[in-house]
Amino acid sequence: MAAKGESELRMSKVLVTSQIELDLEEVLNGLAHLSTKELEQFVERVLLLQAQRRAPALPPKEAALLQKINNGVAPAVRERYRELNTKLLVEAITEEEHAEFLAIVDQIELADAERLQALIELARLRSLPVDQLMGQLGIRRPVYA
């Protein structure tokens, strides 16, 4: 039996056998039906799988940096951020929630700074501009309103 809380982190299950062929569009169409939380969990696992596949061929320092680059805050933290941000925007946030929101902002900013630091170091090791490395890794610049 699964521990309490463990079931919350499980993703929807899909049965796939070796006789079934799916093209990328079909997979993407299926993914479109996942909740935001499930999709974020899926993306994190795909990025981890990608890093693991690349890691054996990479020097240990580069593998460690890629791991840091692919780490972020937990999907639950991002979801709570979105909830509190919505409350803030509609001016329905309590003082306690506002304090929690600010703590989450600090947590996200710290994680982003650590990721950026790892990106800069990896770019230096590979003698590439950071923008070019981001392109190779499929990382887009954030868009700020």
C-alpha cells in the first residue's frame, strides 16, 4: 500500500505494448489532457531521463552542472505560487498568505539563480555563449510582462 501523500505524486498510467506504434503527435495529444501538475511532473521526469542519457558520455563536472540546470522547485511549490499570485492580483490575499508568497518567491529566485550559475559555468566549460548553450539545451528565456 502506498504511503499517504505518495498517491498525490503519481502520474496517470498509460498501457503501452511493443505492438503499439504512436507517432509524436499522438503522444502530444495525449499529454494535452494531463493537468498542469501532471504535465510538470512529466516534463521533470523527461528532463531527468535526458540528463541521465547524456550523463554517461559527459565528464562528471558537466553531468553535475546539467543536473543542477534541470533541477527546479517542486511542482507543488510552483502550483502554490500560482494560487497565491492569483489571490495577490485580485487583492484577496491574507497577510499570512502574503508572507508565504514572498517566501516562495525567494525560494524560486534562489533556485533560478543556482540554475543560472550552473548554466554560466557549463557555458564556460564548453567555450560557448550562454544563449547558445541555452538553445542547445532547449531552454528559453523567460518572458516578463
